[in-house]
Amino acid sequence: MKKAYRFETHFHTKESSPCGCVPAAESVRKYYESGYDGIVITDHFSAGVLGSEGGTSWQTAMDRFLKGYWAAKNEGEKLGLTILLGAEFRFPGNYNDFLVYGLSEDFLRGWEWLYEASLQSFFPIADKLGFAVVQAHPFRAECYRGNPAYLHGIEVFYGNPRHNSKNMLAKEWAQKYGLLESAGSDFHKMEDLAGASVLLGKRPRTSLEFAHLLRERAYRLETRRKL
């Protein structure tokens, strides 16, 4: 039987996300023990977390943002677990969150204050570069659906046990607009461990390869927790 590579798509570290409760290395070890092949680190990427233009330097903001990713990556390399760079964007004006896959450190350091723009202005950049933009938990109470013209996909199964995210409505909405469907745990605490994942037919070496597999829909979903 052909191996399927299990990847977490929605994951926060204590080092870079204020809501993260588990040090990156510790959580990486737990995912390894749970049979995962990789994790995409999607720490919060917003002015509320990293600061605004004029209040801090962009490189300082990126040092803080990448701290959790590098802690996770260093531990992953010891274990043979693939650690990829992603981000959970939040643009000004609302509480919508967008998981972005395909990022590199060079891209983030070179494109300053991206999270102070808008989904509409960011999407053409992401689309051209081969990134995947997926709206996270679009039916949570404080969120509303983004314009599907500026999305590649929807998180149709949100595995965090502390929120009622109306997963069935998210799935219906993704199917209505022909958007790719994703699943993730939104890991913050140990109780969130391994709630959902994507199963890939090949192991991506980079975040951009991961984004391409999503956009090609070369995966299937795995949900270990029912909400």
C-alpha cells in the first residue's frame, strides 16, 4: 500500500503566538509520537501580535514571528519530521483569519507590513507566487466569509475542541464556490493534539511544494475528532 504522509496544517507555537501554550520542541515531539510526518507552523501574523509600521522594525517583527518556526524546525530535524513555514494572516478591520501556505523566510523579510494591507490586495501576489490562501474557521461567531474570488480554499474541518466552528456549513460553502477543502487542529494546547490533518501522496520538501499539492488537490482529509 502506498504511504500517505500525514501533515498538520494549523499549528501555533508558544514562542511566537501569544495564545500558544506549548513550547515548539515539546509539541513537535508529541506530533512525532502521534504518527505525523510533518507540520506546517502557522503562527499568528497580524498587527495585533507583531506590531504596526512605525511602532517596531519589520525585521524585529519577523525575528519574533519566526522564533517558533525555527524552534520547531530544529526539533523536527532531529526526529525526521518535516517542518514547513506558514502563517495565519489577519488583515485590519475584522477577525477573519487566513492560513497561507508556500511562504519562505526570504519572502516574509522582503515584503514589509503585508498584514496591514487587505485580502484583496494580497491575494494576487499569493496566487502568482503559487501560495495557497485558505480561510480558517469561517463560521466561527466572530468571523464572516471572505470573498471566494480571493481564496483558494476553506478550512472545512476545524479540529479545535474549544470552539463551535460549524464545520458542515464550512464544507457546504466550500463546495458551493468550488474551493479546495482543508482540515487542521488549530493546535494551541495538548488537548488539541492531532485533531485533523491532510494526507498527501508525496512528502513535500518545502512550503511551496505543500501549497502546490493543496492547489492540485492531491490529498485527502483525515479527521480524528468529531465536532
